[in-house]
Amino acid sequence: MITFWETGKNVVKISDFKPGCWVNVKVPTAEETDYLIKEFNIAEDFIKDVLDIDERPRIELDEPNSYIILRVPLSNPNNGVPYVTVPLGIALTPKGTITICSQRNEVISQLFKMAAVQKFPLGQGLDDILRLFFISASWYLQFLKEINAQTSHIEKDLEYATRNEELHKLLRMEKCLVYFITSIKGNEMVLEKIRTKKYQGLTGFDEDLMEDVTIENRQALEMAKVYSDIQSGMMDAFASIISNNLNVIMKQLTSVTIVLMIPTLIASLYGMNVSNHFENSPYAFYAIILISVVMTLGGILFFKRKSWF
């Protein structure tokens, strides 16, 4: 789907393309891809790379266009892993700025909302790119907080768990953190190339905005690393806890089995066809029941003192 947005101080959606506008493309069809190639001279390989879910962040020049790919976070709870990252392609062309993504995300939408509320102009070349990096880093931080909250909830369940289901949940969270760390590092490399001005074909940028973006990106990276380290240690610890919980349950089942054997053993002994001095006693049944109860209670007290119950 292609949408066109007026740049400048009034960021509004428009129905048709006009020179200098912002073109946002989500999940492009074959016809839309042909339109981008013919109308804006976008490299076909660039579009294919953006649609590749595993594409790495990078920046490259292909006069007169400039291409940048960064990875943005995405909430995807129906895919097993609750949070993933996807490539977001940005093409700076003489006719306007073009953004392409294979999935719907909130980064572009938030950029337009911020521009409308804060009244800053779009169509400013690298400043627009830096704002996208800043919004992306903010979403990383937001999702990292959600991951930490979900991890704390799983941690409470793990204290008494004996199955591997909770460990699988932790493993999915660990995957999210690995995706985040890898993507944020890639974004940081692109930012560093822009900062050191290795690509002179790009216009200048706001140094203060670059500093804010760098700080936000590094904070997201450090938080992801800290959460990943904590979660790795947590998984090892709770694997031991689950094993210990299983051992406790096995001890309890063993003690119950032994206690239940006591009345069975007594009944078996007095059920034998041998002399036991109770053959003619009218109280034999009650005596055997009493002996069974007393010895069973003794067994329970014994295992209770051993903390097996």
C-alpha cells in the first residue's frame, strides 16, 4: 500500500504524488514495486533487500539516490516470539523521501504524528533519518520494558514449576533480546558512518539531534545487554530449581508409597493361612486395623520429621 504525505510545516496525507512529498510504502505489491522503480528510479535490489526479513542495516549511495536500511522493533505475539525486528528502507531521491517496509510498524506513523504535533518540517534529508532512528530506539526501550515485565511474571511461575513450559517462555524472551541487540548494533554502525561523514553525498545534519539519537540508541543497547545477561543467568538458575522441585515431588511420592505399604504389609501377613493367635478372636479384625493405623501414623510422623512431606 502506498500513501503520500505533504512535507514542510503541515504534514498531512494527500491523495496523489507531488514533488517533494513523502512516499510511504507498506508491503508493496508487484505493481507498486514497478511504480517505485519507474517513477523514482529506485534500485530493484534495494527493494528486494528491504523485503528480506534478515537484511542487515546499512547505508549506500547510488547517485542521485541515497539508500539507508535500519531495523525497527515490532510486536508480533502470534508468531511464537513476541517481539522481532524488521528492515525499514529509506530512499532519499530528488523527487522526495520514500520509506518501504515489509510489515506494518509504528515508527513511520509516529514520525508523522510528532511532525504534526511539534510542528517541525519534514523533507530535511538526514534530519528525517535521524528522527526515524530516534523513534526506533524509543520503541526498543518500550519493548524492552515490556520484556522485563513479562520476564518477572514468568519468574514468579517458575518458582514452583516442574515442567519446561516456563523455560520455553524464557527462551522466547531471550530470542527477542538477541534480535534486539543484533539490530541495535547494526543501527549504531549506520549512525557512526553518518556521524563520521563517510558518505559525503548526504546533506548535513543537526548535531544536537545526532547526539540525542546516539544516546537513545546506546541506552537501548545497554538495556538489552543487561536484560540478556540477567536472563541467561536466570535460565540456568531456574533449570536447577525445576530439577530440585522435581526431586522434592519424587521424595514426597516415595514417602507416600512407603506409608501406604505399611497397612498393606500388615493385612498381607495376617491374611496368610498360618497360625497367628487371632484365628478365634472376635476382635482380630479391629486389632489388625488398629495396628495398621498406629504404624501408618508412625510412618507419617517419621517422614514428617525428615521433611519429606
